[in-house]
Amino acid sequence: MAKRDPEPFLPLSPAMFHVLVALADGDKHGYAILKDVKRRTEGAVRLSAGTLYAVLKRLLDEDMILETDERPDPALDDERRRYYQLTSFGRQVAIAETERMERAIALARAKQLTVRPRSA
Amino acid sequence: MRVYRALLRLLPLEFRDRFGRDLEDVFRAQQREAADTGTAGRLGLWLETLSGLLLVAPREHLSILRQDTVLAWRMMRRRPALSIAAVSILAIALGATTAVFSVVNAVILRPLPYPAPERIVVINERDRDGSSTNVSPPMLRALRAEARQLAHVAALVSNSLPMQPGGAPLVDASEVTAGYFEVYGVQPAHGRLLRAAPIGQPQPDEALLTHDYWTRQYAGDPRAVGQRLALARGPAVIVGVLPRDFRRRESSDVYVPLAFTADALRAGMFGATYLDVVGRLAPGAEPAAAQAELAAIAARARAAAGFKAEGRGVFVTRLHDVLIAGHRTTLWLMFGTVTLVLLVAAANVSSLLLVNAVTREEELAIRAALGASAVRLFRQVLTESLVLASLASLGALGVAALVLRPLVARLPPGLPRLNEIGLDWRVLAFAAAAALVLGTLLGLAPAARVSARRLFRLLTTAGRQASSRESAFARRALLALEVAATFVLLVAGVLMTQRFLALQRADLGFSPDNVVTAFVSLPPDRYATPEHQRVFARRLLEETRAIHGATAAGIDCNPPLGFMTMWFGYQFEDRPAPKGDRMSAQFHCVDGRSFAAFGTRILDGRAFDERDGGDTHRVVIINEWMAKRYWPGQSPVGRRIMVITGSGYHPREIVGIASSRRHQGLVEPETAELYVPLADHPSNNLTLAVRVDGARDTAPARVREALARVDPALGVVSINWMSEDVAALLAPYRFQALLMGAFALTALLLSLVCIHGVTTYVVSLRKREMGVRIALGASPGRVTRLVIADALRPIAVGVVLGIAAAVGLSRALRLDLAGLNVATAGTADPLTLALAVAILLVVALGATWIPARRATRVDPLTALRQA
């Protein structure tokens, strides 16, 4: 299979980016993704269930994630739940997006647009 | 949870199928979590959920629509010939419908271009016989003084005012009273409006230009304001210019104040109803209440002047209703028929699309097998036809823009607001809505056939054959519908043509062929006395009778089709007026030869001669209508009747009976007409009629020369062939006949294509059966008859439906023809229906003949092997 270019998907919408990031350290079901995003961004990014599944659908259609049958701990889990796994392409896209943002930040820093250290 | 589930219905079904349960799970978990955070937390969750759904749902729907549209586009490109045919048929039919709608829109639907136009009303007096007349000056004064339901009342008289020599001879003027522009709520484009003085007082010598006239005569120069307009009666100062969009029924060049003489306003002038009166309803007033109030005022004013008020009254009608009266039915009828054409076209396209239905369904079956849900396929099929309809509606706008100008040019000239016709947002909205409806209708039939089970069955041979049979049934049903609509259009076309031909042949009471008419308006300063006018008339007749080829020449002060009326009262010496009779007649002052010149027949007695006229020979000629009404079964010649003329109110001896003439139009009911010798009632406004025999080409020029010989200073006089005036009156009927004919022909053509297509298709399905029949010895004639009989069945159903619809339609048409004594025109009589059936049958037989012949050439061996 030919290697896909992540470039056309950039920049990612914040919701898509955060979902990819949430899946970077392991497979999660919908509600777990939601909570992960909320926790990591300290509530700055809040996804509604509708938005989340619209994002998941898009990511599934673009092969950035896939549904998985593996349960991390079957004993603890509701069997109906669907788990999502980051694909290697999804990982590439997330990395490409991170690099893009880093480049943007570097450019901004060169123009003295730095974030001032917070006074204690 | 139930609320949440209901909210989820906003999402596309596919999305719900895929993620619905997960969404519910997540929401349930969120709710559990929020339960700990109190009311604010729960509220926040709902808010977040709702906004999320509202954001996501439209986006998901759109994305499916986008996919389907791309897919539909690909499907259409795969069958370019079919797609182009379908789109063009629809575009042409929808374009015609849109064009007609834009006429309906401009004339009927769009509000008039004045502030609060629904408050503008037209005021008429009610005559004894219930007919509506204009308003007299003393009545206007009474209404203006007392009406509380009206904020403004004003009158207008349209006139051609003579100009001083050197420029144009006449200017079309509207003389208006104070308050006229307040009624319409118009503001000047330049300068100011007229400062008309109250009724009865001297009026300022001012003139207000229309935008048209200002552009034409003053090249749109604002410095025109302040200049003098050289009217023959004395110059008027131009005080302003009206805005471009102020267009009224009267096609005036200038507006000047209307001055009444003291004589015009005296109580005796209640009969002089010549003012066009308009009003603006006071805030909160309704036409009905205003009508009641004005009727009471009118009754008091008449009673105070010693007139009887019996049977009289006042009509208050909204301006818009007055403008479109008589056109509403015609226009809606036109719209109805063009919609029928559209229906025929849609049925045709639907039938075209079904040709591919079977192959198309196989594709769908494969997609269904690959996991596409039925709903998804349903949506897909519907989107396809909507894309088709959308493309057609774009094309339709182009077609509408193209045909609109020629259509408007051919519309009956009397139609109001023609200059407002164009493509505005309403028309665009109509085209869009029509596309939506069409697309849905076209798509529903094939879409309804999409069900997973049916589709899977299609993958088998037997299933395919069953589907072909279903498709053949659908096509026959469509064909029946199409034939029904075509039949109605045919009947309408035949009816309209019959009506036109009947009117063309109708007896007008005079004969307009080979008659040149010239309207002459004598300047009052040079023709001040009756003697001057008499001398002019005598000399003019001498000159014109000498014209080469002229067989008769005569003068009438009130000619037929002259677009004016003169109503004069009459009485009987020996008996009271019959109840409900108007007791006024179209008044004609004529010379003796005018009957021959106009071709008015003298049915009894004689025409005027040199003896007639003056105090010694007070004579009158009445028309056939009066003779039959007042002296039924006997000859009125020799009887006497009281008639008002310029020389007073005298009894006159009836010396002749003239044929009743249609004075104002072709469908106008006959009414009373009186003729008195020109010598008894000389006039400044005369119409000369010259009947010629050969030398047609030069006749108008010879008449003009004769006029110049009598008075070289008369200037331009309008000279017409009377037959052209009649043709102009026939024009609307000719237009309707042509339009209906064109519609019917289009529908017939589409039906022909459809019948041919369906028959061919059915023959191809029954190829095997035909093969067997031929193998068993059926003759070619028998096979042909079989195919044709089979094809005629849906056509017969269509014709039966069509007859029912046509009979209903003819009822509506008969309304339109009230007062027209043209036998058989306008009713769907058996003959008309039979004619329509015959036309359809011939077309149907022609369309089925070729496929039927082809069926006879089926080679039994090949047909059997194929199956």
C-alpha cells in the first residue's frame, strides 16, 4: 500500500488533534477519550458526545484510527463498548501536526512573541 | 434519556446506526458524573450536548448530500444522451412555466409600487342598471367635502391638449385635482408637485412632467424645471418631474391642474360622469365601510339637487383589483395550462428515466449487497433526481430569460403592469421550489422501489423479469397521466381556436374592411361656432368623396372602436322608463352617408338625407336593440322619442333602424344607440370614415391630402385602417389561441415520443411471446393489432381522465365568455371533444405503428433462443 501523505489533513481541527493525542498512549473507548481530553486540557477543550463521534467517524473514514476488538482488561469492561486504536497513519498525522505547531511557535518566538514567564 | 434519544434523530440515520448506542452510553456516563456537580453541572451538560448536536447534525447531512451529489453527477455523465434529453425537456417546460409565472407575479402577485398600495381605492358611481360609471364633478365635490373614511380623494381626466404651433401638435395630459399625488404617495424626482387649488377655484398654470416625457423632450435636463410648456390654451410653468417608477394606467406626458367651470359643478351636472376618481383610505378604514359612507353621501347630494337616487350608489374597489379585473382568470388559466405542459414533460422524463430503471437497479442491488442501507440508497436515488431537477431549473432560468421578452411583446396590450415583468426573487424562488417538487416527484417512484429484499431479488433472472414488468406498468401509468394532460391541453387549444375564429367572424354591426378612419380635433379658437364646424364637415365630406376609389365617406362624432363613449339620455313621451333600464344611449351625430361608410346596415326606414336636421325636421335613427326592446313585434319607424342634443331636449321622429354595433369591443353586450343628424349637434371632435374600393395603398395618403386641402393648419391627424383596429381587439384572443395551440402541440409531441417509447419497450419485453405467436402461425396483421391494442389501453384510460378534466375546465372557461353570444365557443361540446380524441388517436396510432411493425419481424428462432 502506497504511503499516504499527512500534509493534506493539516492543520487539524483542535478536536481531531486532541482525540488523536488521547489515543496516543493506548486504546480507549468514547467516554474515556472525552475524559482524557478534558483532563489534559484542564477543561479548556470540552467535547460533546455528538462532536466526539463526528470526529471519530471522520478519523475512521480517513484511516487515522480503527475500531479494535482487544480489551485492555476484559474483566473491568462493558462488552458493548467499542475501543479505538491509533493507526500508524494517524500517528504520522498527529506528529506532522505537532511539528507544524512547533514551527509556528518557533517563528513567533523569533519575532519576540514569547509567552512571558508567569510571575510567582 | 428519552429526550436525548429524540435529539439524536437530528443526525442522519446512518450516523445513528453506527454510533447511536455509543452516544447514549457516553451521555449516560456524563450524566452520572454530572449528578455530583449539582443543577449547574447538569444544565451545563445539556447545553453542551445540545450545542454539539446542533453543530454536528447539519454538517453530517451536508457531507452525505455532497457524496450523493458527486455520485449522481457521475451517474448522469455515464448516460450523457439520456441526461441531456431529460434535463433539456424539463428545462424548456420549466422555463416556459417560469416565464408565465413571472407574468402572473408582476401583474397579480407583486404589490403595486406605491406606499401602502392596498389603501388606494378607485371610486365609481353605480348607475340605475347596476353598471359602474365614472364620477360627476358635483359628486366629486360632495365626496371630497364629507368623506371621513378616505384620507384623500382626487380626480383625473385624460386628455390630449393642443400645443402652440411649431412643436408637437398635441401633448397627452392628465388633468388632476388637488390630492391626486397624495393618494399615490408619490414624491417628485425634481422640483415640486402641482399646487392645485381647491375645486371650483382658479387653478395655477403649472405642469408636472412624467419621467418619460422629460427624458424624451428635455433629454433629462434638470433645468427643464422653470421653463414654459407651450400649451395652446396658454403656457404653463414646469414645476417638477415625476419619478421614473411612477407609471399609471393613463400614459400621460404631463400632469396639469384640473379646472372646473362653475357650470360643470352645478347640480344639474350629476349626469356628467366623466371623472376618474381615486382615493386613499384613512387609517383603519376598509373599502366596504368607505363604500357605505360614500353611498350615503351620494344619496344625500342627489336628493338635495332634486335627483332620484333609486338603484344608484357608489363602488369602492381596491386599485389593484380594478387593474387586474378581467385579467386574473386569463392569467391563472395561462399558468394552469403551462403547468399542465410541465406535468406532461415531467411524466415524459420520468418515463425516459425508467428505460434505464432495470440496469440502474442492478447497480443499486450490488451496492446493497456490499452493505449500503436501504435508506442510504433511497436518499441516493432521490438526490439523483434532485440534481437533475436542479440542473433543469438553472436551464429553465435561461429559457425564461430568453422567452420572456417575446412573450411580453405578444401579451394582450390591455394587460396592466407589463413594464414590471422581470425575473425577481419571487420568480427565482418559484423556479427553485418547482425544481424541488419536480425532483421529488421524479425521484419518488424509483426511490420507492428501493428495498433491500427487492434489490437482492434483482440479482436473479426471474427477479429482473418481474422488475421489467413492474417498470412497464409504471410507464403505462405515466403514459395515461400524460395523455390525460395532453388531452386537456388539446381541448383548450381547440376551444381557444374556435373562440378566436368565432370572434373573427362575429357580426360587429358594421363592416371594418376597406375603411380608413381619421380622427380630427378642431382647435376651439378657430372653430368656435357650430356654423364653423358645420362648414368644415361639409367641405371635408366633399373633398373626401372625390378621392379616387372612395365609395362612401361619412362622419361620426362617436365612432365604434374609437375608444370613447358618449352616453346621452332618452325618454318616452307616452310611458315611463322600464325598471332597471339605464335610459341612456351611445350617442352619434352623423351625416347621412356615414352608415354606408362604416357599413352600418339600415334594417328599416331610411338613413338621413338633406331634408333632415334643424327645427323643422327633428329626426332620429335608433338601433335594432332599442327597436326590439321598446317596440317588440312592431316597427318603431314614425314613432317619437325624447332625445337630448346640443339644441335641447326635444321629441324626435324615428326614421330608421340601424344594425346594433359593438361600440367598445368584440365581446361587449349590445346596448342602446341613437343617431342624430350632424347638423343638429356639431362637434369639434369628428371621425371621418372613407370606404374605398381598390387603391388601398394610397387611400390613407389621399385622405390626409384631402384634410390638408380643407384646413392646412390642422397638423397631424391619426389615420387608421379600421380593420387594423379590429385586429388589435382580436389580438388577445389570437394570442390565447396561439399560446394554447403551442402548448397543445408541445404536449402532443412529448406524448408521441412517450407512446413510441413505451410501446417499443413493451414489444422488447414481449419479444419471446411474439416469437411463439409467429411460430404458431399468427399473421403479421394479427401481431400488429395485438401490439396496438395493448398500447392503446393506457391511452384510452388517459382520454377518459382527460374528458372528465376538460369538462370541468370548460365550466371555468364559460365564465370568461359571459356576455358573448358566440354559439358553441367556450363549452367543451361533444364535437370539440371528438375532435381532440381524433387528433390524439391519430398521433397514438402513428406512434405505435413502427414498434408494432417491428414486432411482426421478430424471428421466432432468435427470440426463443435469447430467452
